[in-house]
Amino acid sequence: MTKGEIIVSLDIGTSKVRAIIAEITDGSLNIVGVGSADGEGIRKGAIVDIDKTVHSIREAVEHAERMVGIQIDSAYVGISGNHILMQQSQGVVAVSSPDREIGQEDIDRVLQAARVVALPPEREIIAVVPREFRVDGLDEIQDPRGMIGVRLEVDAYIITGAKTVVHNLLRCVERAGMVVAGLVLNSLGSATVALSADEQNLGVVLVDIGAGQTTISIFEKGVLVSTASLSIGGDYITQDIAIGMKTTTEVADAVKIRYGTAMVAAASAEDSFKIPRIGSQGEKEISQQELASIIEPRMQEIFYLINKEIDRIAPGREFPGGFVLCGGVAALAGTDRLAEHELGAPVRIAVPEFLGVRDPSYVNGVGVIRYVMRTYGRRAANLSSVRKQKVSNGLFDRIKGWFSDFV
Ligand SMILES: Nc1ncnc2c1ncn2[C@@H]1O[C@H](COP(=O)(O)OP(=O)(O)OP(=O)(O)O)[C@@H](O)[C@H]1O
Ligand SMILES: [Mg+2]
């Protein structure tokens, strides 16, 4: 039924695995299929059970496939977690063309040069992000294409992940019957949906609060400069509710989503709901305010830990662009107000502007598609050659091949 180019993303999260099918027609993006499944086999953002994860991926993909009526055989996969590290690197090359005009090929070569760093054997490069280019010593160049010069240099960040984590992720997707078209760092993908270019230039913190992990990504001068991941999230709030109300985690999660608010002051004492209690036949009536009194302290703690982590990774830095929140927890009513209070800075909640995915928990999945689409437009020729190479090479050779897709 579709005519345009199809891009599929997979967001393998602690609470949900999400598959999104997008159609790109004349450069514009349309979300045509969305599927999700409970994230069985994933704890705190990491795969702990391959079989269960494979099953969740299949289920999410089948949902999405049914919406579109096509079969998916490859997907771009989002990656995040506390195993992600960034390090700086430089590259230098001589401009190759006789007329000295810098082209994509020179940029590829200089980034390739920046990629040559000594890495411990257990780490794998996920992306190379150019921070600034220099042409014959002239610095602070964002895009040197079309400039004239002899010597092209780059200052870049190399983003690496733990080989085991990357390997497990790829294993699961491939065992679910798909080819991994590429890996995208969630921070880079989400930024294309959640952040404006101005915010990224001014300095902004993107915080993804999921079920089991919270990822902090700092952008300055238009690029990702720092990222860190904490093992905290919505699951903690659910646990607190389950314990406080003596009910199951399923019920706790459902009431949190349906009636929860982040601030007691904003909750109603009159509005109440009934929940079944563990170990008794009866139900208990609970007011929205009582629920908020369980949620608020945990939310405060989450923002306290976020603040502390930012002080650690970016001490003394100011962020004129403020904070932008995404991830499921950002959908909790009143989160923006509580966060502004706790962080002492302007806070905005990011939501993808597409039908069917208008929820902060879809920022990662839609972000991966946007990121691929942006890179794709520029580098269509390279992508197809990387695809061909993927069929014959081994797993890690393939990862090496992808890196060139994503700079
Ligand atoms: N409207 C809502 N109000 C409160 N909490 C919500 C709401 N919607 C989702 N959540 C919570 O957000 C969390 C899920 O967020 P998300 O889908 O971003 O996580 P994930 O990607 O599965 O996990 P992670 O990124 O941690 O691996 C759950 O704890 C869920 O209860
Ligand atoms: Mg997530």
C-alpha cells in the first residue's frame, strides 16, 4: 500500500518495546504503523533475558506490521544506558579534489581519521559526532561542505558502548527475524524531535525518564557534549504506590497513569478511586491527593538525583535553553511544574507531533527515524553500499560499517 521509502525504528525499553513504521515521501515523514509490547526480559534498560526480549520485539513488530499490511525485515535500533561513554578525538586530512573544494568524501575521511583511537577491546564505537571543523586553521566551522581549502581538521566526540550490551541488542533483533539496519544513540535521535536548533546552540539538558532508567544528555553549541544514565525511573514510583496502597504493581502502574499527579498541591482531595488490595476481598477508596502524596517525594528524589548527576558531569555550567523532558514519566500530570521547582530552571515536556505517537514515551522511537532520515538525505549512496556489505560480514564488522551512516 505504501509508495515512499520505509524506515522502521525499534525502542527496546524496560516497560515497553516499541516499533514504529514511517513512510518518507518527498522528504516528509509520516508515521504509518505503531506497535508496542510489554518489555519482558528488560531490567533497568538492559536486556537480562534474550528469549523474552525476542518475543516482545516480535509482538511489537507484528502489531505495527498489521497496521500497515507489510512485512518488516529490517529496523534501526535505539541504544542508551549507563555503558555509553564519550571521548574526544581529532582527525586531519588533505582535501582531495584538484579544485580544493571540500566535499562529503573529505568529511567522511576526516571523520574516519578521528575514529582511529585506542579503544579497550570490550568497547564498540556507536557514533562519531563532529564538534567543529577547521579549514586551513579557520575554526568553529559547523559544515565545511563547499569551502575551499587544503587541510581539513575535525574535533569530534566518539561515542562508545559496551560490546556485550551492543551484541545482546543485535542478537535479540536478529533472532526476532530482522536485519539491524543501524544503531542510533537515543540521545542523538531524541534531540531531533525534542530540541530546537536554538536550544541546542544555547545549551540545553534533555532528560528521558523511562520506567527503569533516566538518561541525561547535555547539548551545547549545537552538539551533544555529555551524556549519563541513572538506574531510576517510573518503576520506583509504581513500587512506592504498590507498597503504600498494598496492591499489585499492575494496579499501581495503572492508577499512577490514570489518576497520578506529581504535586500534592495540584491534586484533588474530593476525586477518589477504588483499588483492590492484596490479601483481602475488599477494595479501598483512595483520593487523588493521597496518591500524589506517594508520588511527589519520589519525583522530587528523581529530580534531585538528576541535578546531582548534572553537577557531576557538567560542574558549574548554565543551560540557557533550560530542561526538556521526555520518556513516559514526563507524561505524569504536573511533572513540568514540579521539575521547574526542583531544578530551578525552565522545563518543557517534549511530545512528537505525529498522530498515534503524541506521548513523550515515543520521543526515542520517532527520534531514531528522524535521525536516520536526516542522515539518509545526505548520504543515500553510502547507505546502499553499507547495506550490501552487511549481508556477508560478521556481526562486529557490520557495526563498523554503520558508523559512516550516522555522522
Ligand atoms: N501518563 C503517565 N503518568 C505517569 N506515569 C506514566 C504515564 N505514562 C507512562 N508512565 C510511566 O512511564 C514509564 C514508562 O516510560 P517509557 O515508556 O519511556 O519507558 P521505557 O522506555 O519502557 O523504559 P526505559 O527507558 O527506562 O528502559 C512507566 O513507569 C510508566 O508507568
Ligand atoms: Mg526508554
